[in-house]
Amino acid sequence: MGSRSYPSPAFAPIAISIAALCACGPSQPPPTPTPTAAEAQKACEAIERLLDAGKDDLALAASESLARSRPDDSMAWEMLARSRMAARRSSGDIADAWERVAALRPDSPGTQSAAGVTAAAAERWERALAFDERAEALEPGNPQHPMQRAIVLRALGRNADSVAAARRAAALAPVDCTVQITLARSLRSTGDATGAKASALQAVRLAPQDAALRIAAADLVRECGAADEAMQLVLPLAEPASANPDAVECLARCQTAARLHAQAARSWQRVADGPLGSWRACLAVSESLLAAGDRAGATEWLARARERRAPMPELDRVETLLNAAPKP
């Protein structure tokens, strides 16, 4: 097949434009011919196949040309948004494309929701909130919309409003584990540790096999002052030899919070020696060993953090603790 893998009449206007540009010279570029609706549909199908084949750069080039030639075609802009996502363009570029799709589809709750998610990823919080509000107004029975609003409101520091939105989502979907963990985070932001802990534990009960959810819940429970309970949540994921690295790090945080310093040092060492190992983990090992009374071990791990190029202020902080510790 080679270069003829995805022939489509929809690309004819692009080829015509390039040929005309070469004929006229760079000083007077001709306008790009506008593809017909049928040609645009075939172009979208070809771009879809390029994305499926992992040819993200080709898909991006084709979708950018199509969106320029059909600026009021929502499907062209959606393909551009999806191509930018696949090609890992900036969050702002992706949000721009989805915002254009949302403007062209003002009555589509799914599109408004997607625009809200990508605006939030670009930290355009007020824009994200506007899209989420419109999505909820268009589809009031979908818990996804108030849940997204809760996340954005929390980012804006409107914590009480975030709880109200999360409770609305929970009323619509009481057995949705993602809604429950969102409610837990919103409650935690208002200082309601009891409510946050209860919602986090409920999320785990609803999806006990979801590792990422269990880790998130454990961190929340720890932040609510229940480090021992948090450890019990994450232990099943962290104990095996082939343990989830994120779970091991979560367990280390819980053990540190519970002042189980020797155990924390062993867990932090597993993190430092694993794929997520970094200078931060080395410093955590050093601090845990120091708290456990192992000054020599703490000194060794401080040296390892220095080898891994830990920032000087962090090295100085731990070295100050080390120098202040009683000498044997």
C-alpha cells in the first residue's frame, strides 16, 4: 500500500492549494479551496484511520488543514482537537480546539463537558466552570457534570460550592466510586475530615479492586488523621514483591505519618530502588532512618540524594537535621 494507504478525495483541495502555491510563488498564495461536506466527511474518516494507525503527526497536519478550510465545521474541529491530543500538543492548544467545537455545538452536553475538561487541564478554571455549568443545564440527570463542577470549584477555592456540587453528583449516582472520591476530596477541602474519610472508604467498598482509587483513598484517609487505617487500605497492593510502585510510595507516606520510622525507611528504600526512585525518595529514607535513630544510615542516604542531584536547599535542610541529632 505504501503512500496510498489512505487515499481520499477530501485531500484533493490540500494538494490543489500546494500545487497552486508553487505555480504562483510565495508572494501571492491562493486561497485554499473549501472541501464539500462529502469531501470533509471522507477527510475525517481518513484522519480517524491515521489516528488508529498511530500516525499522529500526519493526522495533525491533515486536521489542521481541514479545520482551516472549513472553519464552521464542528467535526473538522473535533478531529483537530483529537489529533492535538494524540500528538501531545500543549493543553492550551487542545483546549482552544475543543472550545471551538463547543461554540459550534452549543446544545451538545457531551461537547460542553469535553471543553470543560480540557479547559481545566489548561488551568482555565473560569472557562471550565462555564462549560460545566452549560453541560449540566443541558443534561441535568448526568452525574458527570456536577462532579466536574466540583473539581473545578475546588480548584477555584470555592470549597463549600464544591461540596454542594459533589453531593448533587452523589445523589444522582450513589454507587459511583469516582463520585464518592470526588465528594471525599471536596469535604476534605472544607475541613470535614469525618465526612471525607467516610466517603473515601465508601469509594473503596464500591470498587475494591481499583488500585488507583484505593491509593487515592488511602492518601485521603491519611490526610484526615487516620494513618493506621490508611495503611490497611494500601497494604494489599504494596506487600507483594511485584507491588505497585505507587502503592509502595503511598504506604511509605502512611508509615511516616504514623511515626513508624523504621518501617517507613524500608518502604522509602523500596521506592528509591524502584522505577520511581529519585532524590526525593533518598531524602525520605534519610529522614526516616534519622527518626529511627540510625544516624549512619541517614548519612549514607543523604549522600545518595546528593549523587542524584537533589537541590541544595533540600540537602541543607536534611543535613541540618542530621547535624542536630544526638551523636552516638
